[in-house]
Amino acid sequence: MKKILIIQGNPVKESYGEALAEAYQKGAVSTGAEVKSLRLADLDFNPNLAGGYKNKPQLEDDLILAQQLISWADHLVFVYPIWWGAPPALLKGFLDRVFMPGYAFSYKKGSSLPQQLLKGRSARLIVTMDSPYWYYSLVQGKPGHRMMKKSTLQFCGISPVKITTLSQVGKADDEKRKRWLRTVNQLGKQLR
């Protein structure tokens, strides 16, 4: 049985991202997968990595639970919007605090490459944005996608990382939004 953790990274409760996360979860559960979820807006933690890695703040209980759930999962699903070309500050702060050295990666003496401590997991990013995808891709260079996929998840050994991008969400009519929900539900059924 596949173990899936859905991480809802939109700080706005009752957003369209909530519906997308729910659609994925329903699809995955229908196949017999075990699904757990985290809504970052409900967690009690300071997203600021004050002191950096040298003077790391102690992890709050919710972040300890998040690490346990990430370790438990085979597949991670992140649902979040793109704001100013990147994920919201709440999701970035969550990653800063949870994907710590010694948990997600570590450096070996004499090597400039990290030891990837989260190998054996895959990920799906379900990303919403108001920009046209062509603009985000060609003009901006997909900075948020690169940060999440390459600089964070693959850096820690999570692979493959697949991305589903839903663009111009603010202009989408109800039928298009329903179609996207069906697409995301299908991804859950395929456990991808």
C-alpha cells in the first residue's frame, strides 16, 4: 500500500488549493493508498530560520510531526500557489525549518555534494498561478518550480518530482476549475 503525504502550502484557508488537495486525496484513497495530510496554515511554528543552521531554533511539535510524516511517506504531494514567482513565504519557511541538515541532507567531509537523506520518495507539485504559464516559463524562467524541484526536493534525494501547473486560475470559469479537479483526482488514482 502506497503511503502519501499531502502538504497544503497555501496560507489562505478555503482556497481553491484546498479543493485540489481534497480531489487528489479522494483519488488516492479510492485505490487503497494510505493518505495523511498537513495544512501549513493550521500548524504552530515560526517560519523564520532565525540564527540559520549554526544556531538552529528548536523544532516545534508540529514540525517534529511533519518530519515524522515525511519519513513515513513514499510520495509527497505539495499543493500551493505561486506568488511573486515562488511559493508563499509560509511554505518556504516550512521547508527552511523542516528540511534541516541531519534530517533531509548532510555533508560529508571532503565532499562538496550532500548526502541525500530523503531518497526513496517521489513527489508531485500541484501549483496554481494567475500568470500565463508561457510568461512564467519563458520570461521568468520558472523560478519557483526550479526552487522546489531541483534546489530543495531533488537536493535531498526526492525523485522523481513531477509538476502539474494550473495557470491563470483567477480567470478560470467554473467548468475549467471542475476539469482541473478531475485531472488532479486522476493523478491521485494513478498515485503520481
